[in-house]
Amino acid sequence: MTSKKQFTRIAVGLAGAVLLSSAVAAQARELSVSTVLSDAFPWGQAAEKWAELVEERSGGELTLRVYPNAQLVSGDQTREFSAMRSGIIDLAVGSTINWSPQVPELNLFSLPFFLSDVAQVDAVTSGEAGELLFQAIEDKGVIPLAWGENGFRQLSNSSAAIEAPDDVAGLKIRVVGSPLFQDTFTALGANPTQMSWADAKPALTTGAVDGQENPLSVFDVARIDQVGQEHLTLWNYMNDPLVFAANPQVWGSLSADDQQMLRDTAIEAGAWEIAKTREEESARLDAIRERGVTVTELSEDQYQAFVEATLSVHEEWVPKIGEPVVEAARRDIGK
């Protein structure tokens, strides 16, 4: 038979276990992560990789819950930065394009034909300009942690191959909600039309717009060729780096160890996603060609013709971005 003392020890032990379980539960914390694309795309996979690494390194005491498709801002991706700054979103893997209305310096990456290849992108993000850009993000109330990559944006249309600026003239091109994109396509003689991605695919299907621009991963996964986009031009006219970031309230509530862990895992997830995006590009291009899309690759002379056609955009936008950032980027890439 169990004695009274044994009952007491059992009761105390059970109470201690309950208290310990409650303490562990109290320590566990979940943070939200906003992304614009799901894990069908490298962008969404970057956020999922971050969540995986954080759970592994924290032993489950800190978890990240990913909300794709800009769910936390009702689909309006241009509100993501403001929502994070105000504390509505804990963390994000966001686009420099979507954040540029609040951080004008990020328009550096959208200057047409300023960065021609991934080596130049890496030189900027890892160099003096990258430090200035992270400082600009922090000055606007968000803590930047690491870089990712959505990639160079390429041009597709339903009419004909595009090899020269004159081939773009008159085309109705869907663009994101950035004045810089509007100005770039206007300089090329096109008719840029701003619309959300949810509206873009129906517009492409009906012919309300003739073309669009996006990274190869988006063209491939979203099967944009199925909505009449039979011509694709590889022109690398601008790049869209991603930024892993935290809102300052969440960041300030974390211990120094957790801050370091969150930054380290963001850097690791970003490097993993950048490598994955680039490694998959050749296979994506092969798949796109196999589906019957005509792919045009520009010669150096053809590329330079687009550079010259958009110089007026640089003249207007460099002062808005900030001469110090642009000059730092030029030093980084040796221009």
C-alpha cells in the first residue's frame, strides 16, 4: 500500500511537472512572417527555410509561422513595410520593390539596366551600398537582417520578339505599383499599366494588356505562357533582392542570444535561397522553351540600346534615390 508520505511526494512531483510544463509553454513563442509568394516559389521557400532553421536552433522555444500571399495586409503588398514598422507584422521576407515607397533608397535596384548580372548584385548587397541600404531601412523603423533574391526581371509579351526599344513601343505592359517602373516603360514608348498580380493574369488572358515583367521563377511556376505570353526577352533590366527583417518592437523584446540566432538563421536561409534560385534558372529556362515560348537573348549592342533609351530615367531618379547610395554602388561594381 502507498503511504501518506508517498502520496505527498507523488502530489508534489505532479505539481512540479505541471509547473515545469507551464514554464516551458510560457517560454515558447510564435512570430508571424509575411511573404508575398507561397512556397511554390523560391521567395516563399526562403521564409519556410528560415522558420525551419529557427525551430531547429531554438529547440522549439521560438517558432515562425509563415503567412504567404500578403495575407497579413489583405493582399496589398505595398503595405507590408508600414505594417511591420507599426507592429502588425513581426517579421517579413520582403521585396525591395514593395518597400521602396517607404525606403526610396531601395529604388537603386530598380534603376533600369544599372546592374547587369548577379556578380554586380552581390557586389552591391555585400558592399558599401548594401550597408547604406540596410541603414536606410533601419532609419525608417525596421530591422534588416539578411538579403535574399527574387531575381532579375525579364519581359514577356503576346505579340512578337523584343530585340530593340522600338519593339516595346506601343505595348501595354503590366507593371507593379512603382512610379519608377512607370517611368522606365514610358521612356521606352510603352503604355505601362499598374495592377495587382491578382488582376494581371486575367488581363493577360483577355488581352487587356500585352505583356508583363517578372523573374523567371515567377514566369515558370505561375505558367505565364498559358495566358498568351509566347515571347520572352532576357534583358536583366532590373533586380529584385529580398530582405529578411524584423519589426523593432519584436526585436527589442528578444534576448541578445535570440537576436543573434534570428539574424544568423536569416543569413543562412537567404544564402540558401539565393543559391537555389540561381541553380534552378537554367532548368527553368529549358522548361519554358520546351513549352513553346520563344526566348530572345540580347547581344551586347542590343542591350546597350536599351541602356541608352532609359538614361533619362536615371537622370530623374538618381537624386530621389540619393547620390551617396548610387555612388557607393558604382564603386562596389567598379563603374
